Amino acid sequence: MTVRLVPLVPRSIRTPGRTPGRTPGGTPGALRVLPRSIRARLTTIATLAAAAVFTTGVVLALADPRRALLWTSLGAPLVLLAVGGLTWSAVRSALRPVERIRAELAEITGQDLSRRVTVPDTGDEIAGLAVTTNHTLDRLERSAETQRRFVADASHELRSPISALRAQLEVAGSYPDETDWPVTCARALAAADRLTCIIDELLMLAKLDAGAVTRRRVVDLCGVAEEQVRRREGARVPVHLRLSGPAPVLGSPVQLDRLLTNLLDNATRHAATRIDVSVAVRGNEVVVTVTDDGDGIAPQDRERVFERFTRLESARAKDSGGSGLGLPLSREIAVAHGGTLTAADHRPGARFVAVLPLHTA
């Protein structure tokens, strides 16, 4: 009778991508018994122990039934005890990096999010956990930095109109007989209107950042554009509207109206003689274009204008009423509706293109 020996170490636990029986350096005869994966380590130990107990019991049973009984009563428990010790040692060794990661995470605070946990050189699940933890800390650090910068910029923008309003009222109160009260009231109302606009935009941005769900219904962007043009009749710069039939979009009427309001306010501040607005349906998308004939935007600044509280030097020189929130808010609204808002190449002037999904019944 021919007996074929079957290796006890399964093929799955051998080092992947290497020739069996060889070490990474190419030395024959060496084999990694325990793989890197923690789950595979424990599985390997249990498999080897079960195979050893079973094989020894079969051999003894065939040779001598008394020895088989002795093995069952004494040998097998000792083997299982040894397996338990090996398992405990393997688990302890595997969890030691987890304790280091826990200790390092406990030392990371909100004041210093630049620290990272050490990634163990094991290539197992613990190393994957450390890598994922560091990626999470990267996102938290960027979020915290954005929030700190946002709070600082918001404080600065709010302080300017408040300071102007306070100065006007202090001067008027100090010289009541010499004050032109209608003019002072008009300036105070203008400062209050700017404060209201900034606060409204900050609140809407906060809601969008928090992912607040707003009531949505089908909105015809052609109707929204027509209403915007009616509000601006008789303004300094005429608005020319071009429509191409109904353009239904599923969204928030308030937010979509604010998107067009901000684009037209920005165009009004920079236009020289005219503003062109078009609403068109192209395939499964609604494309809204707002174009002015002002100084335009340099190619390197076409993404900067969508950063919060960013105002280009040309904008600061022309107009002091902007807050640097209108365009970023418009882009956030477009993204929240599954669309995009970009500054396209156009001369003369600037062109902003909003693309939103077309609603189909």
C-alpha cells in the first residue's frame, strides 16, 4: 500500500507571490509558518493543533488501543493547553500595537491635530487600522483649520459694518444740531442691510455645511430668472434675458433664487454697460449663464473667487459692499442640488455657468 504524505501547512498560509519552501532572500527550505494577518494566524494555530491531535490519535489507535486511550485522556488536553497558550501569546502580540495606537490617540487634542499615530510594520489589520486613523485625522485637521479660518474671516467681515454704524451714530450723537439726519439714517440703514446680508449668507452656508435637508419641489429656472430681471428694472446696468423654454429643476426655491441673486449681484458690481442671462436645456441638464462686460477674472483667480471671504483687488477697488460670500454660497447651492458652478473663459468681462440636473416627470 502506498501512503502519500499531505503537508499540514495549507497552501493559503504560505507567503503570497513566493515559491513554496523559499524565504524572501531565496534560501530554500525556509517557510513562514504564521502569516501576517491576525485572523490567519489564529486559524493556522487552530488548524495545526487539530491536525496534530487527530493525526496522533489515529496513529496510536492503529498501533495500540491502550495508548490511544491514554492519549485521549492525557495527551490531547496537554496539546490543547499548549494551543491555548500559543493563541493567548498570538493575541497579546497582535494587540500590543493597538494599545500603542490608543495611547497616541489619547494624547491628540483639538489644539494640535497635526500629530499622527505610528503605523506598525506588520502589514496586518492593525496596520490598516492605523492608516485609516491617520487619514481620519487628516480630514479632521483640514476641517478644523477651515472652521478656524471661517470664524476669523466672519468676525472681520461683521466687525467692519458694525464699526461704521457705530462711528456714524457716535458722530451724530455728539453733534446733533449739525447732523444731516436723513443722510445719517440712510447710511445707518445701508450698514444694517449689509450686516443682514452677511448674516443671512452665513446662516445658509452653515445649513449647507451641516447637510440640512430642505423642502424641495419642481422649480422652473426660467421663471426664477424672469423674476430676477423684473426686480432689477431701472438698475444701473440693464439685464438682457434669453430663455429657451421651460427648465424644471428639483430643488429649494429659496436656495435657487439666492444662487441667481448672488450671480446677478456680482455681475452688477462689475459690469460696465450690460449683463446677459441665459437659461437653456441641454440634454439632461439645465445650464444657466450670467455674463457681464466688466474687467473679467484672470485665469489663475477663477477658482479663488469661490473661496469664502475672498475678494480680488479689483473688486475691493470698485465696490466695498461685497462680503466675499456670494459666489462661494452659490457654488455650495449648486453642489447641494447635484450640479456645478464654474467661471468660464470669456472676454470681455466674466461669465459664470451653473449646470443643474433637469427634472423629468
